[in-house]
Amino acid sequence: MSENLPKLFTTQFSTVLALKLQQRQSKLRGRTMEGFHVGKQASPIQYIGAIQMKPPQGRFSPIGRQDVDFTRRWVVPVDRDANQLIDTFDKLKTAIEPTSQYSDVAAAAVAREWDDRLIAAAFGNATLGTDGASFTTETWASISSSWSVASTFGSSAASGLTVAKMIEAKRIMRKAQVDIEMEQLTWITNSQGESDLLNQVQVVSSDFNGDRPTLVDGKVTRFMGWDIVYSERLASSSNVRQNIAFVKSGLYLGIWKDSDNNISQRNDLSGLPYQIYTMMSSGAVRLEPGRLLEVDAADTSAAADVTP
């Protein structure tokens, strides 16, 4: 064998093009109220208040009147797009056809955007009022004391996601007259929250859960009536993670433009590249307080959050 044969060595590259680690599906869409809108803003729901029955004022006395109050919440669209170009000359120099993966990347970005809209709205500002002249802003800080479970609940220091906190969240909702027998209950936590649950005997032991075990294939997807969903996009501060506990009528996603993915060839650019243009327009708003709660849980991994 010639000692010069190594001069003919070649390098072979894979033709497989895989997406890097990222959230590819929406975790929250379908679990909230949802509607389609046009215009610069929309009112997805109006609320009528309560009245109280009273004793008559006396025989033959005038009938008194009670004026019920109304409130209205607003959702505003947020426009988003993404534009990717695939140069025709570049495609001639590779054995990989990347077009479908470009579309997959865009679809994943749309899914994350829906979740980010809803998560931001949960504890963000909500706009109330009958029209533009009477708009008021409801900040979460102004009402959170009534609709939150503290990170220190049931303990002397900040603790993770506990069964006690889940019980307390359900108590708060029931006291607020939320119909938890009829409403879909959803709990959004993250990987640390899942770890916390798996380390609690009330969650994983069949002694507490009888014929309906909570732990199925090593996963906790439902406990105490809560559908448990895991998202790594929840906000955190000082190693405390904001879990979201809500019923379907507590959070709203408004769609002005659902995901639209357009593939076309750009005849106006050199090389006639293919353009993959993705657009969407959506907004979200927190609905009536009490239907949505903040549950804080210690999470020392918060500083190492990875996105997307």
C-alpha cells in the first residue's frame, strides 16, 4: 500500500438536519378562553356584578331599586413576524434540503410566542373600562395580596411546590365562588416544580391515591383535580418561580392573525432566494381575579434558565 494514500482521505458530513433543543409546541393554547378579533382592540368579555336580596321597605311603600354594575376587559394585539431567506446559490453547494426545517423552526417560534403572551398577561397589567375615555389599569401588584400563595406558605422559609400550596390555591378559588367542579383547573409549573412533586409522598404513593395513581410512567400530569402542565418560560425573581394556577375562564387569548407561513421566491433579490415568511398577531389578558392565582415556589435553578 502506498504511503501516500492518506492524501486521498475524505471527510463525510451527515445529511440529517435536526432542530436544536427548544420548546416546539404550545403548552398553554387550548387551556384558556380564546377568540378571533379585528380592529385595534377587543373586549372579549363583560361582567355583570351581583345584587343582594333585601326585605321590603313596608306595606304599600315604593319599590326600591338596585343598580347592578358592569365591568369590561380589553385585549390588544401584538404583531410578530419572522423572515428567513434561503439563497439558491447556497443550496447548490450543499446536499441538505433545509426548507422544511426552516418552516419547523418558524412554527416552534410561533408556539412559544403564544405561551409568552399568556404568561405575560397572567400577572401583567389589565385594561378595564367601557371605552377609551374611561380606561383604567389593573396592576397585579394592586390585587396580588388576595390572589397569591406565598413562597413561604406552610414553612418558615421559601419552599418549592408543595401539596399544601395546591390545597391552599383550591381553597382560595372556592372561597371566591369559582365553580371548580365545572371549570377546568390548570397548574403551570416548571421542571423544578415537577421535581418537587415527585419528592412528596402524598403525590407518588398509592396509599394516598388509591385506584387512581398520580404517577404514570414517571410523570405527574394530574393531581387534586389540577391538570399539571410544565413550561420553562415562567417568570422568576430572586430564586422564586411564579407558578400559575387558573381555570379556563381566568385567562384569554385573542387571535387577530393565526400563524401564517408563506414560502415564495424573491425575484427582486440576487440569486432568486426562497423566502419563508411567518406572521402572527395575538394578544392576551387576565380575566376576573380569583379565576387566576400566583403561587410562588423556591427554585434555585432560576439563574440557569435556558431559552428558547
